Amino acid sequence: MNVRCVSISATLSSRGEDGLTDGMERHVESCLQCRREVVEHRELQRALVELKQVTYRAPAEIPLRVMDSIGPWSVPTHAEKRDHRTVVAAAAAVATAAATAAAGTAVLLLRHRQRAA
């Protein structure tokens, strides 16, 4: 395996065959290992396309058994649900804290750069 083989493998896994350049395609033609990898990639893509058409359904008793095993404490009753305003206020508090931390970090980085210069 050489540098080209590694780059072809990385390109196939990240961008697929469309990412292969002309030079890479010429290498694939001459390298048995890369040719095998391209064929495996095509087979995998074909299998994934076919898998889109398949629908798996759990037997009817499975969801009931799962919910029974979880227990009643995991599914809140209507009375236990939080007030919408509480959730919004908590989310706003978290967003404010995150924004403050980001701004503080930016100021510290700016001061550090100024000192370094």
C-alpha cells in the first residue's frame, strides 16, 4: 500500500467515486488492491440503495414489552410534565451562559495575542 492507495481509500470513504481524480482512476486501473476496494465500495453503495426499500417491523408485542420493562417512572404523566415557560426559561439561561462563556473566551484570546505580539 502506497500513498496513492491511502488517498484513494480516504476519498472513497469520504466522497465516493465522484471524488476520484483522473490520476487516481489511472492508479485504480493499475493497482489490484485499489481496484478491489473500488468494487467493494460499489457493492456497498448498491446494498445501501437496496436497503432503503426494506422496512422492518417489530412484532406487535415488542413495543409493549419494552414499555413494560422501562417502568412507569420513565414516562411522565400529564400532571408531571413541566410548564412550557419553565423549559423556555431554562433554555434561555443555558444560552445566556454559553454566550457569556464564548465572549469571555474571545476576550482572553485577544488579550493573549496582544501580549504575545
